[in-house]
Amino acid sequence: MITLPFLILFPAAVAALLLLVASDSWRRLIVKAGALIIGIASLYLLFITPEAGPEFFPVAFEPLTGLMFLAEMVIAAFLIYLGIKYKKYLAIFLVLAQAALLVYFETTAAAGVHTVPNLFIDQFSLIMALIIGIIGSLICVYALGYMSTYQEHHPDVRDRRRTFFFLMFFFLSAMFGVVFSNYLPWVFFFWELTTLCSFLLIGYSGTGEAVNNAFLALNMNLLGGLAFAGALLYLAFVSPGGQLLEISTLIQSGHVVALVPAVLIAFAGITKAALMPFSAWLVGAMVAPTPVSALLHSSTMVKAGVYIIVRFAPVLTGTMEGLIIGLVGGFTFLLASAIAISQSNAKKVLAYSTIANLGLIVACAGVGTYKLVWAAILLIIFHAIAKSLLFLCVGTVEHRIGSKDIEDMTGLIVRMPKVAVMMFIGIAGMFLAPFGMLISKWAAIEAFIEAQFGLIFVAILAFGGSITVLFWSKWMGKIISVCPVATKVENGIPREKWIALSFLTAMTVFICLAFPVISSHLIEPFVLSVYGQTARLSQDNITIMAMMLFLLMIMPFSMLWYRKSTKVVPPYMAGRPTTPDMHFLGSMGVQRQVNLGNYYFEEVFGEKRLFMAGTALCFGLILLMGTLTAGVAL
Amino acid sequence: MILLENALLFIILAPFIGGLVAGIDRKLTARMQGRVGPPLLQPFYDVGKLLQKEQIVVTPSQHFYILSYLVFIVVSGALFFAGGDLLLVIFAFTLAHIFLVLGAYSSYSPYSFIGAERELIQIIAYEPMIILSAVGMYLVTKSFFVWEIMGSSLPLILYLPGVFLGFLMVLTIKLRKSPFDLSTSHHAHQEIVKGVTTEFSGPMLARVEIAHWYENVFLLGFIYLFFAWSPPVAILAIIIVYLLEILVDNTFSRATWKFTLKSSWIIAGMMGLVNLGVLYYLSAVVPV
Amino acid sequence: MSTLSKSPWILHYDASSCNGCDIEVLACLSPLYDVERFGIINTGNPKHADVLVITGGVNEQNREVIKNLYHQMPDPKVVVAVGICASSGGVFRECYNIVGGIDCLIPVDVYVPGCAARPESIIDGIVKALSILEEKKEKMALPVRVASGGEQ
């Protein structure tokens, strides 16, 4: 069984190669070939993943754990160096604390551990691997086109593309490591690698803002890492033999033993998934080049956070702590969606929508019944695809029109028709009926009703879901409004961008058609093997949704029918003579132009207000959870 | 279990019922205002006329959105009457409404643009309450399928009085009646001309009107569900509710968007959630 | 008689009227006259309207507006000039700023005289316009279609 270590090591190898290669044409070749191989290798996993239960592959190579410890120390030293350089003392403190815990773990607790660390794969790991392998590598391909334009547009940013692509591929490596490792200290190692990669990528441009935001991300994720390290220590003390350091045994060991480490790890997951009160780092990460945002939001980083929480859902379910984690997720969903209404920066809207959806996933995983875990995994899949598509679209638009403000995207359908249609499909994928995200939300409503205290979550979904409709549709409306005079600026988009965009658009639609198959072959077996029972949508509903999707796909052809037959008149301007580019004479004979701007409801859904509320609420909940867990632990 | 013949009946009959209801509505409104009012069949004359008019557009893509709007309204309504999943029906209606909003956005006209924004506010104002109504029905009947809710022998209204009141509140928004006819209205509407429908004319406007009829029949069907255990009571309830809506329509002046959003969320929260909470608590403690 | 004449929706435009005729036009909507009996609705929107009701004469300020409104109405459409000013310019005919009646700008189908025109005669004028509307509809159906007005 070579594919798992291959998937962990190969991207790292590609990354190392990219660090060495300076020539742009070679880089293009290596990135494309590497992405292709990673994509194929992750698809190959489909054929070797066992139907029932996870399969384990022991890695009997003794020095590996030692090497990882060494690497962690080197990373710590590196971070401390950067911390001193930029005078970020909180980061230094956190790194030191974490290093101290690790050293303590290695010197005292790990001595007694004599389990052979192993890699494993089951359907959930497989799903994650597919997301990382396919979407992640597509984003890397896209980054080729993006970064060359980026460097042209930002001459002040030092061209460190070698490091950039090194980090992108290394990130994939670390992510594969997170989802394939069964041995918790290894998960932790890869976990810290993702923190490091995201930290460096966010700070890529080196501006003051970028450095600050990078350190913000670092601090928050280190805080989570600290909790993770705490979980390792706790486990090492509870089971000196180290059997419980394996995820598979830990999950089966029941509430009494596993709850404390599960809560600690879930806390780490909450920081990584950028739920409130830790959402600020993901919003701040917007300063990074767009492919980084796409990577962070869809296939890596935040998905590692929700992955680990969904993994531990069987432990959390039915406990007070699980409910609180669920509530943190639920409130994050509600408030982040509301904040998204007040944002006009497309990347910020996407960021808040990501935070909201991660909140929803964590809400599902925290309450953690089998139906909810099913819904959570669906959400992970659909969100990854649609969100990466949207980020890449925004990145493309940004480079052509020079702005990522939604207000500047008026009439995108005229100016950049193909990209606008792709963006349209991506947005539809995020909230409209036969598309993925809505199916998952629907499944979540049905599942929450039966869960304990589920009514709170149903209410959150009812209100939060409709809020989502508002901010997506007004964005949609902006891009499809046909402004009469506009020049087309779609030429000159590099081919790499088109490849990634077309693939992701096709996948957004395809995944909706294929979702019954994905559910029955991947999600249901996983849920079945963990819980002994599984959820599914009824056959009738699947048929109806397939019909709706089909209808949606044929509706645009009605345009052909109406093509020529109708008379076109300008919009009603109260009878005022208006030029085709919407200029008219206002009162006192002043020439004015029509400018249509969306509502943002700053005073109702303002970022500051709601963020403060969310932070206070979720912080309180987490404190409560901490107290409860401490009570259990002591 | 999907009842295809019911869906077919809906598709054929709903425009007639919806048009007739609209006719009665206009007649009654006129009488309340001390006028004689138009003939009962006036809505059909209007749509007939619109279909005969020349089609003018601001942008040809309006056709696509409005046709999709009509088609998805019909599909969603048919799904409801076929006994489908109530949540899916609600989501399908949202999809349809998004098409109407997009149609308004596509024309780049100031009036329809404001109409579109207001329509979106209306959607977020009524949607939570509608979903909570479906959830309430689930809590009583243990099913989201309309045919099972229909077949339930329990008087839903006695279990869900708060939800029903909340639903009535948002029904006013859905029926485009004052005080919540923000985005477009049947009556003179000079402040944003005709809001969301400003730029639709001729046959396209006829399609919007027909879609509205279909939707109204669905809404009446939704009221029916609360009283499904006894059809005569249900029909009486529908008549009373609709009369009440007409009365409200003629009594109140138009509200602002803030008031609309706030009041409908507060009512949904107070009436709907409290009602559901009690039910939830009871079903957890005393199994029904 | 098709549904066309059972549902005439009007667009009322005050060109340069003294408001006398406008009050009478609005009086038609009141319970006393209740033009909705005939399916008549006052829409504020040329795109929905079948009948353009204009009061007052053409001046330099509203010239473009009238043309604009007229062109934004879908065929078939009729124009009713209400009051003497709309019909011919009336007492303002010789004013320096008045161009004349509405028919110097767009084709008018029905002239309703009066200063101000009485609601009865306004209703009468609109009902007369309806038969013209039907005629125009039939002309539209003819194979040879005359291009309707110049595009802007």
C-alpha cells in the first residue's frame, strides 16, 4: 500500500523541486505535471478504499517520530526568529509554551509509548483526500496564471514565486498527512505544518498589513495547537501504553476517556476553522493572493479544522460539551451570514460565508447524530467545490477590472460573459434549491429536529438560511444586470485560469447530479461503520431534485427562442430622456449618471456590532465548555 | 408517494382559481372603498389583454428569468399538491422568487432595482416563518410530506396556534398586500412605480401575473394544511383568512422595510418559536 | 370585442396643465365615477399602459418626455388629449413657451374638450379610444407591419 505515503510525500517532493527551479517555463511544467499526478493518485484511492471500515497501514520506521519532533523544534525556532524580527511577542510566547509541552511529552510520556504509528484510510479520509487532491491541485494550476499577473500588478512585492509554489504544494502534503494519519502525534505534526504554511502564505506580500494578519492567524492557530498538545499529554497520561493516541481506538473508547481530549482537539479545530471568536484571522487572510484564499477556504486549512471535529463527532454526540461546540458553530453561522450582508468586498463576503458554513458544519458535528454527520460531510464536499470556484472567479475578475468590490462588478455578464456565468453557477451552488449546499442545509434541518435541543439549531438554520439568500442574490443581481454600454474585457486571461475555472464549474454541476452516488458509496458507508446506521434522502426527493436540475439546465435555451422577436426599449426613467450610457439631465440642468448600488444595511448588519456580539457569545460558550471539561478532567 | 393526478389538477385548475380569487379580491376591495368595482372576471381580461400586446424588453435575458420564474412556481406548486416534501417545496419557491428578482435586476433600471432589493428583504422577512411552519407541522405529524400531513387526523391548528398566527403575518407579505407590499403592489404604487415588475410588459407581465395566481393557490393550500383534519372547517378558515387579508390590505398604509423585517422576525420569533418550543418540550416529556 | 378593450390601463401625464384637468382625471378614480368598473387602472408606468392620457400643452421642458413615454409604451396604444390645452394649446397657444397641442408631437387619437374637461367626458373619451385600440390591434395582426416609430 504505497498510495498513502506517496500522496503525503509526493507533493512535498514537488514542492522541494519548485523551490529549486527558477525558470518560469519549467515551473509551469512541474506544477501542471505534479497537479495531474496528485489528482490521479487521489482518484486512484477510490478503487483501493475498502467498503467497510477503515484500513490501517503500519509504518514501522522508528526514527520517523523522532525526526518529526526535530522538525517541530526547528519550526519553533524559525517562528521565534520571525517573532523577534517583527516584534510579535505573543507569538513567541505561544510558540515557547507549545514547544515546552512537546518537549515534556517527548521526554516523559512518549517513552512508554510502544505502538507502531499507522496511516489509515476510510471513506471520510478518502473524501477529504479527493477534495485536497483535485481541488487543491486545480488551485495550484490556477495560481500559475494568477501569480504572473499578480507580480506585474504589484511591482513593489518582491517576486518570491519559488517560495510561493513551494508552500502551496507543501500545504497539500501537510493536508494529506492530517487526513491519513491515525497516530495523533502525527496528526499534530501535520496540523502544525498547515499552520506554518498558512502563516507564511498570508504574509507573502510582506506589507505591514500582511505581516500583522499573518501573525494574527499564527497566534490563533497556535492557541489551538496548544490545546491539541494538551490533548496529547492528557492521553499519554491516561494510557501510558499509547494505545489511545490512535484516533481509531480513541473514538471507540467511549465518553469517559475520550471526552476531554476530544474537546481539546475540537477547540483546536474551532480555531483552525475560524469560528467565532477566532474568525478574525480568516477575514484578515484576505490580504494574501487570491489562490491562497481559495486554498485556505476550500480544500485545506479550515477543512482540517472541521475534519477533525467531524472525526470526533461520535465522542461529542449527546454530551453537554458537544452541544456547546454545536452552539458555537450555530451562532457563528447565524452571525457570520448576517455580517456578510453588510460587506461589499467580494472576498470578504466569501470569507464570511466560509465562516458561516464552517459554523454550520461544526454545529452538525458537535451535536453529532448520524444524520447530522451525514449532512456535515455533504456540506464539506459541496462547500469546497463551490467556494473554490467563487474565489478563483473573483481573482480572475479582480485582475481584469482592477477591483474586487461587488459594486464594481455591475454588468459583469456583458463585460466578462464566461466568467460571469461561472460565478453565477458558483453562487447558485452556494444557496439555491437543487444545488449542493441547499441539499445539505435541508438535510441538516431534518436531522436537527430529532436531535436533543435541536429546535435551537432549526431556528438558527431557518433565520440564517434566509439571510444567506439575501447576500448571495444581491451579488448575483449585480453581475447579471445588463448595463447598456460596456466594453468586453474578457480577453487575455491565461489558459491555466480557464482550465481551473472550467473544471470547477463542471464539478459544481456534476456533483449535484452525482450526489446520490457519492452519498451511497462514500458517505453512507462511513456513517454506517461509525454509527451502525445511516441517513439518506428519500428516493422521491432525489428524483424531484434531478428533475429540477434538468429544468434549470434547459431553461437557458429558451433564450434562443426569444432571440430576435422582441423590441428593445431603454429602462423607464420617469420619461426623462436618457442616453444609452444612462446619463440624464437632472434638476437645474445638471448632467447626472444613473448609479445603482446594492443595499448593505450597515446599521443593522454592521460588521463591528455583530462581530462583537458573536465574539462575546461564542467566547462565553467556549469558557463554559472549558469549565465543564476541566471538571471532567480533574 | 407522489400523487401525479393532483399535480396535474393543480397545473390546470390553479390559474382559474387564482384568477377568480383575484377577481373576488378586487371586487371586495372596491366595495370596501364604496365603489362598484370591476367585473369578477377582470383579472382574466387583464391577462388576456397583456398577452395580446406587443412584447418590449429592456434586455432579452428578461425572458429567461421570467419564464423560469413561472416554470418553477408551477413546479413548486405542483410538488406541493402532489404531496411532496414541504421543505423542498419551500426551497423551490425560493428558487422561483430568485428568478423574479434576477429578472428585475437584469434590466438595470432604477425602479426595478429598488423593487428587487425590497423583494429580497421581503424574502428574508417571510422565509424563516414559513420554514418554522413546516417544522411545526413536522413536530405534530412526524412527517414533512404534504400527503402525510394531509392525512393526519390531528387538528394541527390546536397544536400550532402561534405558528398559524405567525404564518398569517407573513402571508400578508406573500400575497403582496398592504402594509407589506414593498416591492410591488396591485394598487397605485407611485413611489417606485411598479417596483419589481416595472420593466416587465405585455406577455411577460402576463406570465408574472399567472405565476402570482399559482402561488396564491399554493398559499391557500398551505392554510388548508393547518385545518386538514376537517375539510369544511378548512375551507371556512381559508375564506375567513382571505377576507381578513383584504381587510388588512385596505386598512393599513405601506410600512417601511425596517418595520417589515423587524415585525415579521419578531412575530416569527415570538409566536412561532415559543409555540414550537412548547410542542418540542411536550413531545420530549410526554410522547404523543 | 376582445379582452383588449375590457382592460385599458392608462398612463396619466401632466404636460403643462394648470392641474384643473388632472384633478378631473383623478376624480374619475373616485367612488363617484369609479372607472375601474370598466377595468381601467391608472398605472404610473408606460410599459404597462395602453392609453396615454395627457393634460396640458407641449412646451420645451416636456417635449422629450412626452416622446419618451410614448415610445416606451408597447403597441397597440392610443393617446387621449384631455382638455383644450392638450387638444390645441388652448388659451396658452400664443405663449412664447408653448409649442401647441399634443398632436404637434405625437399622433393623438381622441380629443376630449373642456376647460377643465368633465369626468364624464374624460371617461367617454377613453371608452371611445378603446375601439381605436381594437382597430390598431387588428392592423398589427396584418402581415405587412409598419415599423412603429423611430427608435432613439
